Amino acid sequence: MEDVAIVGVGQSNFSRGCGATISELCFEAFKEAMEGLETTASDIDASIICSSVYDKQRSPEAEVSEYLNLTPNPTFNIENACCASSAGLKVAWSFIKSGLHKVVAVIGLEKMSGLTSREVAEMMGRAYDITWESPFGYTMPAGYAMYARAYMAKYGITEEQLAKVRVKNSYYGAMNPKATYRKALSLDDILGSEVVASPLKKFDCCANADGSSCLIVARGDIAKKIAPIPIWVTGLGAASDTGMSGRQSLTSLKCAKEAAKQAYEMAGIGPEDVDVAEVHDCFTIAEILAYEDLGFAKPGEGARLVDEGQTYVGGRIPVNTDGGLLSKGHPVGATGGSQIRTIVKQLREEFGEAQVKGAKIGLVHNVGGVGHYCSVTILRR
Amino acid sequence: MGFEKFGVVSHTTKSKVADFVTYLEEGKVMATRCRKCGTSYFPPKTDCPKCLLSDMEWFEIKGNGKLITYTIVNYGPAGFEGKTPYTLAIGEFEEGIKIFGLLSRDIEEGDIKVGMGLKVIPVKLPDNRICYEFQKV
């Protein structure tokens, strides 16, 4: 059976207010993804719209596919919280491998600026169990803060070590013209910001944003004809976990470990083979957990990777060279596609200032909820 | 009567485990156990997906527990304006069950330690609402 490649990638500017409809927002990502390809919208024989729908528009797939001239071909909405567009890539891969479709557009989007931060916190809180968790005032930062507290109690890391993740990611965010926050932050900036949910402070947390992302995924023979440098999808892993009362561990994400294991097995590689990675740094602690869950560091040693600068470009395993969710902002459904775009551009050696020279194998770790879902994707030049 | 008065803000009213709320009013925090396979459930379930049976018994969580983790929340969602700070926590209990919920406001911030001993106790909230919370042993 033919392999599957990503032939085009794009994203809109991520911002606190896009001043556009969701379809107009998606056009920005679609345009960038299609530019330079020997193909047109009419060659796309299915589209997968990935959103958790924080805008008033319900079932966004109809409106978005019409605006992008993707009708009358089938279109679907994939909802998987913050890892929707990684899940969308997995579905696109399956569509192509099965022979049902040849070229599939995976379009991630979220428009969150129509709601206040408290309203978004309440809506996100209802992504937890609305009978048993939301009634206590559960929020995203609170969920990861409980992981941070348990992790700090077990391994003795400090709030300063958490802050170093943001220092690194803000350094790369300053180089990313599509990031919401493009300012390098100091340890003092981060440690001095107000506490949101202890021990996490404002700058340990990513922000809600408006944004879109687009991946054009094609059957291998077509990919070779229409794209200058196809990037091959070689590993796909995905897993889920329980609500908070059922968690076996509060110092690692079980679903991330399982998704990573599947992806490494499928790609026939190990963590030591990865040249560049994007991990889901919705909160600083999440990046440290990711290092360990992906096998870049042993349990309890994740913070040391940042301390030693090993996850900067030039280090052992550069991570979040686009600034991560912490700098870009987090338009829920668009985030996975933006992470994949970064790795595709890294593997094509198009990443400019933060390019990892000679990168051949890249990895994307995209988590939904507080470790409720995780997708790990391995790409190869 | 059911979940409309459970917790600080509720989003559900009806559930087949509404007896949980009745037990809270009687001063008990309860979980369910499948009579066939013996699996315990918290949050309580009325159905066992392993056995495909709905033959459950209730049992009380009255043993000691310990604090696994916590966070003091300063920025709450809509509906929690004026209610911050509050402390969310996970406790693990002798019955082999983990519970997510609120830590009592009676515990001073400086006294909260991962590993500390806990009990889970029903508590009345303002506006005739009811909940459970973790208290220090």
C-alpha cells in the first residue's frame, strides 16, 4: 500500500482577536498550505475540520468547507479537545491508506475571542466530568497545577526550574512572527507574575487565542508529483485516560507514554533517533512531563534537560523551536496542526533562525484536556 | 431531587446514582461496588461495563486517606466569582479509592502537605447546597 505524506502546511497568525469569521481565519492557513503545490482545492477529495467549537457557529465543517471551495466532497468535524488536529491527521492517514480518499485537508481552528477568559475557563471546565469534577470549580491550570505539585513533592524540583521552560519557549517565540507573544521573558518576569493555580503562575500558563492551521495530506505517489519536499507520516500513536479520580499517576501522563510507545513502534525508531520535537507545553510542567513520557529524559530528570540547555537548538533534543503554546497562544483545535507545521518546516530546512540543521526525524506530542487524550506523530524527511 | 444541589455550581440534575446525594445528606460519602466482579467505583457508577450488569451495592468511604496533590485556585471559572481562593485536591483512601474534590477551608495554607492524613466528610454549602470535602485527620 502507498505511504502517506504531508505536502502542505500553513497557519494563521495566532492572536487574542483575529477580527475575522472562522472561515476567513481558516483561509489564512489554507492559503499558506496550498501555495507552491501543483494542485488546487478541487483535487482535495475530503476535508477534516478540527475544532472544539468555542465560537457561536455550530458544526463548523459546513461553513469552512464551502468558503474554501471544498464542497461537494465530504467534510467532517473531529473534536478531541486540544489534540483535535493531530487526531485529524490520523483520520486523514486512515482515509488515504484505506483507499477511500487521495488528498485530504486537515483544518484546525478555534476562535475564542468572542468569550471572556472566565467564560472560556467555564466551557473548558465542562470538558471534564460535569457531574463529578466541574461542580468544584475545576480549570485547566488547576489540573496541571495538581500534576506540578505532585511532581515537585516527588522529585523536589523548584518553581524556578518550571519557569526555565517559559524562558526557553519565549526565546523562540520572539522569533516566530505568527506567535501571539513575541517577547523574550526573564526568570524574574515569570516568577513575579501572579499565581493562577499554585504553584503555576500566569507565565507558566498558555493563553487562549484565535487561530487556524492546515495540513494537506496526500497518497505517496501523488505527493511525489505535487510537492517539492513531501514529509512522510511514519508513526501515529494515540491513547486516552480517565478523569482525575482514576489516574494511576500524577507525575506522568499515562496516555502520552502509551501514544509514544505506539508511534515509536510504528516508525521503527526510539527517542534517541528524534532530531527535533514539538511538545504540548500548555503549562510549563507539561513540557517537563512530556520529556519524560516521550523518553527524552528518565522519570524525575526532565527539568535537568532545560537546566542544561539540552532542549535548545544545538542541544541534544531541541523542543518547541516555534515558542510552543506558551508563546504562540493556544487556539484549541488549531494547535496540533501548528505543531505539525513547525516540524514539517524543520524537516524541509525552512525554519530560519531556529532551524535544527540536518533534521531528518521529527516528533509531535499533542495532549487533549489534562492528559485525557494524547496523539504522538512521527514525521520523516 | 438529585445533582442540582451538589457542589458549588452544578450542570446536571438527574443521574441514576442520585442516591449519592441522599447519602451525603445522611452524613455519608458512598461509592459503588459490582456485586459480581467486586470492582469498586468512585465516582459511583450504576453500571459495570466489565460484567454488563447493573447490580451494584453502595459502601461508605470512612477510612483514612492521604493527600496525593492539591492546588490553590486564585482564578476561577464563570460561576466562581468571589469564591476564590479555593483548594482542589486528590485524596487516596484505605478503601482503595481516589477522590477528587475540595480541601476544607479550615486548613491553613502552611499546613497543607502532600502525604498528610485526610478524611472525606459531607458538608453543607450556602443556598441549601451540599458537597463533600477533605478534612485533616
